[in-house]
Amino acid sequence: MQIAYRARDLAEAHIIAGMLQSRGIESHVGGHYLQGAMGEIGAAGFTNVHVEDEDYSLARKLVAEYESAAPAETHPASVEDRANRYATWFLLFLAIVMVVLFGAL
């Protein structure tokens, strides 16, 4: 077996292993016990994804595609606008609830 990917943490290793297995490549995630020695905070660099020797070149190609994929573009202004809109509606709702509660007294 060869190391096809050196993951930052256990979750990322399992994501890569799942991706490879969905493409028909058997994979194994190693380093579970090494990472647990560091406590609740996930330690970086201890988990690896292993594949069989004959699957190594295809696995590396798939991992390279994964690594080169750019994250989806998010526009900070639109995210901030949405947060402000939610906050405004929440405060309006809270004000209405307070008026109803104090009006009942």
C-alpha cells in the first residue's frame, strides 16, 4: 500500500477516502490512534489515506483534481447583507413579542 494523500485531520482523510471509494478505489485511513493522543483538538498531519499499489496513479490523479478545485465564490457583501437582514427581522419579531407580552399585562 502507498500513501495517496496526507490529510490535515481525520475528517479530511475520510472525505478523500470516500471520494476514492466512490470511484472504485479501495482505500484505508490510517493514523486514528495517533490523532487521539492529542486530546479533543484534532492534531494535524497524522492521518493518511492509503491505496493499493496498482491504484496509486489513479488515486493521485483524483486527489490532484480535489486539491485544485477552487472553493465556491462567496461575495462577502451578500453574506453580510443576508446577516443584517436576518438580524433586522429577528429584532422586529422580538419587538412584536415584547409588545404582545407587555400589552397583556
